[in-house]
Amino acid sequence: MVASVLALVLVGLVVLAISIGSSGNKSGNGCVDVTISGPIGGEELHRCGAQARSLCASVEHPGGITGDPAKDVARECHKVGLPVG
């Protein structure tokens, strides 16, 4: 009984360590990473360099990102110092 409880705790710790160590992309170093809500669910946008500048420039422009998702994108653009709109 004690051995099975210890095994479950160990498995839990391993899962926690893996999830912390593989935390995905983040905004920084000229890259913008943001998850926005779309018509079918969430969409992760990860853009670097010219693509990141283009994404940030599209905020609140016709054909670009508007509404609540635009706020999320703008926040991440500001984090990396890219102009918005």
C-alpha cells in the first residue's frame, strides 16, 4: 500500500517536472507568441522578425486583428517593443 502511494507521488512529480520544463513559446527576442480565441477555438500565433512586425501592425486595421484578440496581440507586441497598429 505504501509503495503504491509512493509510486503515484513519484509519477506526479515527474509529470510536473516535464510540464514545467516544456512550457512552450514565449514572446521575446523579436518574437511574438499569443493565443487568441477564434471562430473554432483558440489559435496560437507565433511570429518572429518581419512576420511579428506585420502581425503587430495589423492590430485594429481592416482585415487585421480586431476586438478582444487585438488587445492580447497588442499586449505581447508591447512586451517585445514592437509598434502596434
